Amino acid sequence: MSKAKVAVIGSGNIGTDLMIKVLRLSETLEIAAMAGIDPDSDGLARARRLKVATTHEGVDGLVRLDEFTDVRYVFDATSAGAHRYHDKVLRELGRTVIDLTPAAVGPYVVPPVNLDVHLDAPNVNMVTCGGQATIPIVAAVAEVTPVHYGEIVASISSRSAGPGTRANIDEFTETTAAAIEQVGGAARGKAIIVLNPAEPPLIMRDTVYCLVSESDTEAITASVERMVGRVQAYVPGYRLKQKVQFDAVAADDPLRALVPPGAAPVKVSVFLEVEGAAHYLPAYAGNLDIMTSAALGTAERIAARRAGEGRAR
């Protein structure tokens, strides 16, 4: 099967890491072009050295490239605000968009949870790095028992947070919280991001809190461990830092108001670490690795599905 041609918009940390992943890892995708807006960016310079077509005129320059003719899938690694225009342009041209911004134009996709439901969507949203790391855990708990409230805290090195990430902090929290509910299955969701300035830089850490009624702790633990294994299939550096914790909720804790009357509420705590593969940035940038790995896997799965449909016809 010939490889499907893809392009990347955004020549920053995420876009460059994604380009390198396609080049090094993908057996089904081929990088045809990268678009940015800074002619002197490291990402565009690397793309040129790797013989990838480039433009510093954004999506408008991308669609004018000869190489764009055969592109079927476009990764957007820019910002939520820019993505809305990019989606309009690319949708009119019949391209499928994998959105790595928090714009949430298309449906939220977290591969081990709901990718198969959205394989035909013209635009899929990869939520956020924190969402990709934590929503699988919320979903794993929800497979066993209703989650009345899910809260996640994503702590990433400030060095791995580029201008796009910093410009989208509000969208990060809003999009992640919504996806905790819509994809993770929590009745209510909340998301917090921490940019950690520590030196040397710390590996991405994530904490997941789920409020549930009293239930089978062994079943919840087993479900969480299975889900960790599914994420590790495409992000080997994803791991539990310690055993799943279960704590009774105190009688005067405000969280009790979120639990049905008469239930015995329990807080489930899951502590994660995400080490990156260091394809572009160092291993501490697990937030980049899980986002680009999820996007790559999503595009590969969509391309394989559509190639299969084409052969069937």
C-alpha cells in the first residue's frame, strides 16, 4: 500500500516533533510539506534539511505548494484561534484535519478510548497533552463505576511549553475539562495545568482524581492498569508512579454534594509520569510526545480505514 501524504501546519515544538515522528516511525504516512509563519524557525530549517517542502506563509502558502496536491491529511499544531481559519480553508479543499490545538472544532479523540467512533470525521481534535495523558484513566474508572467528578492536574516543564501552549492556557483548561466529561465519562470535570520552571527540567507528571461511590477497588485498579498498557503501546514512557489510591471522603468535605444521597463516596487517585521519546526535544517533554504520538496514531488509523474502503470498492 502506498503511503498517504500528510502536511504539518506549525513549525514550533509540537509540529517539528510530529514531522520527525512521521519521518522516522510511520509505515503508512509520508510527510509532504510543513508550513509556518516564521521563516527563521528551527522547524522550517529542519524540514528543509530533511528535503520536506516548506512555506513561511501559513496555510495560504501551504495550499499553493505543488506538493500539497497529493496531501490528504493535515496536522494543525498552531493555536486555537488560528485553527478555525485553517479548518475553513482545508475543509473547502476536502482535506481531513487532525487538530492538535484546543480549538475543539471537531469531536474530541483520545485513541484508546474513542478513536473508532470518529474515523469518518473531517476534523478530529486531540484535546490537549494533559487530556491525552489523563482522560484514558478517567475512562478506565468509568468502565467500572460512575464517576461523579473527575479532576486532573498536568505538570509540565516550562521549557517544553512553547508560545502556542502558553497562548492557549485558557483553552487548555476549558477543552480538557469538557473532554473529561464527554470522552472520559465523568459527570463533571475540571482541569489544571502547571508550568514547572524547575532546573533541571522535570518529566511530565499528571494526577487524576475521580470521585466515585463505594465500589470494587480491585476492579478499578485492574481497569486502570489495562488502560495504562493500552497507552504504552504508542507512548512507551507512560507509566504509573505508584499504586492506585483509594480514600474515603470526609463527612464535611464539599465533594459529598456531588455524590447521590446515601452513597459512600470514595476518591480514586492515580499518579502518572510521561517520559518522552526524545525525537525532537529531550525526554522530559512527555507532554509533546503523548500529543504527537496520539495524533500520529489517529492519522494512521484513519488513513488505513479509508485505504481499506477504497480497496473494497
